Amino acid sequence: MKEKFSFNSPWEDIVGYSRAIRVGNVIELSGTVAVNESGHVVGPGDAYEQTKYIIAKIINYVEKAGGRKEDIVRTRMFVTDISRWEEIGRAHGEYFKDIKPVTTMVEVKSLISKDYLVEIEATAMIHDI
């Protein structure tokens, strides 16, 4: 059974995607950027703050889909300036240092807005321990 989760972004209908999809014990999350509920960029020019905000959003989405932070097994980070990897990595580590999901960080030419410095996708696998 596939369960789709929407979080009322106007882009979801325009582009035709779900913020998250849960199939069985797997939750896949779409690329997430540092935009608040009012549509404003959080942490303009600050890759560390954007990364922290994005990861908090991702954890919230995972929880709404029935998972926990500890269920996150993969993150994919798309960054516009790889030379800022340490501040992005530090923010990632603050959330995941004990969980240690597999991860990828790649530099991209640009994201959909010049104000976005980081975009992160995630996968969670719900498991009982």
C-alpha cells in the first residue's frame, strides 16, 4: 500500500509530486529546502542554518509519516558551494552523529532559487528494535 503525504506547498500540485511517500516500512522524502510556512527563506546566505532547518523539517515529515529520526537511513545533500561542506556537515552531524545514516553531498550548479544553498532528500526505514 502506498500512502502519500502532502504539506500544502503550492509546488506539489504545480510540479506533480508528493512531499513524502510511505510504502510499507519505507518512507521517501522529496528534496527539501529552507523555506518556512510563509514561503520565506530561512538563514539567507547561511548554509549551516539552512541545513539545520531542513533537517528539522525532514524529521518532522518522517514523524508525520509514522517514523522516527532514528529510522532515517539515507540523506542526499545537494549544495551550491562544496567549499562550505564543513558547516553543512557540522549541522548534519548535530542531528545524526549517533544515527549515522549513509549520506551523499554533491555540488550542483544551482537550485531552483539562488537563495537556496542546500537541498536534502531522505529515506527512512521503520524498524522495531
